[in-house]
Amino acid sequence: MKATDIRTKSDDELKAQLLDLRKESFNLRFQAASGQIENTARKNLIRKDIARIKTILGERTSAAAS
């Protein structure tokens, strides 16, 4: 997911997507612990997408506060 794609979405959509990514991250951690994970790179992609969304949400809240 690219930052330009994230910036076009509303805050509610981003929060919903953040929740979905956190659930997926949780499931991937369990799969990794049990040795069932197939795509190990997916964990890093999810983690980076979560960081991108949180960064953009933080930028929006700080811009609104100014």
C-alpha cells in the first residue's frame, strides 16, 4: 500500500483498515509461532502499512489542532 493511496481515504476508512491490519498481524504472529506461516514477508508488509496509516492519521490530527 502506498502513502498516496492512504491519503485519499477518510479517517473512518483508515481506522477500519487499521483495525483489519492489526487483526491480520495478530493472526500472522500465531501462525509464525506454530510454524504454519507460508509468506513470512507478509508480517513486515503489514507492520509497515500499520505504521503508514498511523503516521498519516497523526499528521491529520496535528494539522487539525493547528
